[in-house]
Amino acid sequence: MSRPAALLRNAARQARIAPSPGGLQTPLPRAGSSMTKRPLSILRSASTPTRLTSPTAISSRSFTSSSVQRHGEVTRPAPGTGIKVTYRDSKGNDIKTVEGNEGDDLLILAHEYDIDLEGACDRSVACSTCHVIIDPKHYDMLPEPDDEENDMLDLAFGLEDTSRLGCQVKLTKELDGMVATLPAATRNMYVDGAKARTH
Ligand code: FES
């Protein structure tokens, strides 16, 4: 049987046994009665395509976004309001005192102020070219380095007791006044092998 014919037959069957609100079935009207015309209208409506999706059924999707932090960019604090860090060279001379915000790390801050701290692996903790030596007072305020950082520090040139990877030192308010000394040289084992690069 073709599909339209099957549809018509089903509709006719349902028209003849229409359920009443109480669950009882409505008897089939006699042929020739005025009710016999009703199945025809039902048949017509049965062949009319039904719109299944109303406009209100399409729910609008919402999404949220967060601000983008791009590498190599920091927002400079207004002068006198930031956390002060002094970068010093290996001979004990101050290179520059700069101000950063909470959460900035020593590497990004150095790049922002053109201080020669390399950062070859871009914070992947896969080099030691961002090695800095922190003054003892502020070193004790820092969270302990994790194993990955310790592994890289082991490869650093001129390692000292208060050595850290600059990219792993994040500023907090209590670090205000910190001094970060650049070692005399850095070593990028993955690029240079054991050859040190002087600052
Ligand atoms: S940039 Fe390589 S470990 Fe910090």
C-alpha cells in the first residue's frame, strides 16, 4: 500500500474510534448521518503537514566570554601605585626599578621594561634562561618551586640558594621592594647545550 493511502486509512480508523475525555470510545456514526461528514474534515487535516517546531520552541543560546590575556603585554600601573621590583646586574648595579601589578611575573615585567631576561621557552618551564636570583628577604615569601622548576634550575648557570625562574615568580603586594639579580650568564640546554650566554 502506498504511503498516502496508508495515512488516509489510519486517519479514518482514528476518526471512527475517537477517544472521549473519559477514556471511552466514541461509537462510529451511522452512514448518512450528519456526523459522517466529520471524518472527511479530519482526513483533510491529516493530510495537511503539521508544523512541529514553533518559533518559541527554538531557545536562544547564550554564551559567556572572558577577557583575553595576550603574551608580552602587561598593563602598567599608575606611577607610585604598583609593586616595585628592582632588576640588578651580576656586578651589583641596578639596571632599573619598575612597577608591576599583582599576578605579573618577573619575566613579563622584564620584557615590558626592556630588561635583558631571555625566556626562551615562553614560560613552558623548559629552559633556564629566565633565571634570576632573588634577595633573601623576598625569596622566603615566595611559594616553593615545584619539581619542574627545580629540574630547570639545576641546569641554570650560576645557581644560588635563592635562585628562581623569573617566569614562575608572580608578584604579590608583599613582594613590593623585591630585588631580582640577573646571573652573569644563562644557559639554554635545548638550544645551546652547555654553552652559556652572557648578559
Ligand atoms: S622562560 Fe623558560 S623556564 Fe621561564
